[in-house]
Amino acid sequence: MNSIECPHCKQNFELEGAGYASIVQQVRSAEFEADLQRRLAERDAVHVKEVELAKSVVTQEKDKEFADKNQQIQRLKTELKAAQDAKDMAVKLAVAEAKSPLETAINELKNEVGKADMERQLLEKTLSEKHQGELAVKDKIIQMKDDEIELRKDMKMKLSTKMLGETLEQHCELEFNKLRPTAFPHAYFEKDNDASEGTKGDYIFREADANDVEYISIMFEMKNEGETTKSKKKNEDFLEKLDKDRRAKGCEYAVLVSMLEPDNELYNGIADMSHRYEKMYVVRPQFFIPIITLLRNAAQKSLAVRNELALIKSQNVDIEHFEEDLMDFQKKFSRNYDLASKQFMEAIKRIDKSIDELQKTKEQLLKSENNYRLANDKAQDLSVKKLTRNNPTMRAKFEALDQDED
């Protein structure tokens, strides 16, 4: 028999061998199971720690391997970037070397085009300023000439056939009488009514000094175109008659006041006809008073010589020498007068010629303005494409440059 004490109540139980053995077996199995579970738990804890340790080691190894791979990738990337940079640099250098001649040529062309454009603009500005200046000067000259032409036309109208309702003879007489009280107080100016010689002039002018010594005399003939027949006559048609009337009436000078041949430039001023008839002149009506004044002033200069000559004659002195001096003086004066008259006519011719030339110049300048406009349009339409149209070499260079830029 076996005795077992209860751990709670301290009571002893008697058990048979089989029951005791069973109980012992149960106790042993429970202890074993508890020990097993404990050991298993310990084993599991150790296993978990080993697994965690292994995971930690694997994680560390993986992290290290990943870091190594990242470093390798960064190194490869760095090497690849360096290789790419070297390649790009080589390509850029090659492209730069290839483009350098073209860029130089293009820059040279651009400089040439720029210079040409600047020269064109400067030339256009210079031509425009010169053109404007010339136009201004020409227009001013033309305006002055037009004013002078209008003045002459107006004068011609005023001195036409009927001047203020009067004839040419009445006009000349009126003009003289206006100045008679002041300029010609002792002068004789009347119509020639003496036709005893078969012919007569229109008016005679005479003037003497205080000693009643006549020092100038002029025979006037007035001819107006309106007083002639249908067939137009010339001034020369009346010169012979005028010379005959002058000699018949003892006049020193002969003057034809004429409106004939209005388009003849020879008679636009004071025309000296002494090469045909001695001391003869043809004038327009506006020079009627000036020719009297001119001849009268010249004669007054010789008046002292005339008075001295008269005194010498009265003293019975040889006057031939003084007559020669007087004739020489008159000859020189006549020559100077002829020269002055010719110069005056030459100046008139040059003025008229200048009118024609200025009119032609004005027409040419007006035409040149259109040419300037066409030239400006062509210059504005100028381009590099048109410049290289007939230049295949430069066109190829520009096309190659465009391809490189693309």
C-alpha cells in the first residue's frame, strides 16, 4: 500500500500499487508536459531571437549590398555623365570647328550687307537733302523768274497798243510831260509838223544851256504794231526814213520807239543801231525816258568842252585840236555806250536763256523725283535672298547654315 498526503488538507490516502502507479504516471506526464512546454517556449523564444538576429543580419547585409549597388550605380552614372559630357564637348567642338568658317563668312556677309545698307541710307539721305536743296533753290529761282516774267507781261500789257486809252505817241508825250517841270524845264519836246522835205518824224527833242548853246537834239519815231497793216513789219523797215528825217531836221541822235517784233530779243532793251546808221537807237516804250536821260547826261558832260570851244573860236584860236578832242570824246563815249548797250542786250539774252534752262531743269527735277521714288522702292525691296539669287555659292552656304541651326 502506498500513502499519499493531500497538500491541501494534509489527509493521507492509501492507494494500491496500480492506482499509485497511475497517479505517479499522471504526475510525471504533467511535469513532463509542463517541462516540455517550457522547453518548447524557451526554444521558440531562442528561435525567434535567432530568426530576428538572422533577419537583422540579412537586413544589414541587404542594406550593405543595396548601398554598394547604389554607390556602383552613382559611380556608373557619374562615369556615364562624364562620357556623355566628353562626347557632347567633342560634338560641340566638331560643330564649332565646322561652323566657324561659315559663321565667319556669314558675319562678313552681314557686315558687308550692313555697310551696304548704311551706305545706301547715307546716299539716300545725301541725295534727298541735295535734291530738296536743289529743288528749293530751283523753285526759288523759278519763282523769281516767273515773277519777273509776270512783271514784264504786266508792263507789256500796260504799254500795249492802247496805254490807258491813248496811243503810243500820246503815251510818250504824257510820260515826258510828267517829268518836264523837274527834269527838263528848259527842254524842247514837240511834234514834228514840218513836212517841207516831203517827210517828217514824230517828235523832236532839243535842249540848250544858259548861253543858248544847243548841246543835244533827238529825232523820235514811234511805231506801234497795231498801227501797221496786216503784214507784220520790222524795225529795220523804218530806220532809213528815220535817218533821213534826222538829217533833214539837223538832229544829232535818232531814236525809234517801237512795239514791233515783240519776240525779237534784240529789241528787249536799248538796241544800238550805230553800225547801220550813226547815233541811232531802237528802244521799247519803257526805255523812252531812260534813253533821253542817258544821251542828255552824256551831252552835258561835253557842254563845258563846247563852251570852251566857242570861247576859243571867239578869240580866233585854232580850234581844230579841240574839235578833234571833242570828236574823240564823243567817239569814245559812243564806243563805251555801244559796249554798255551790247552788254545790256547780252545780259537780257542770258536771262532769257536762263529762263529756258531753268524751265528745262524744273522739268528734269520733277522727273527725277519719280526716279528717286523708284530707286527707294527697289532699295526697300532688297533682301539677302535676292542678293544670293544668282550666287549659288553663297546660297548654298546660307542653306547649310539654316540646316545646322535646325
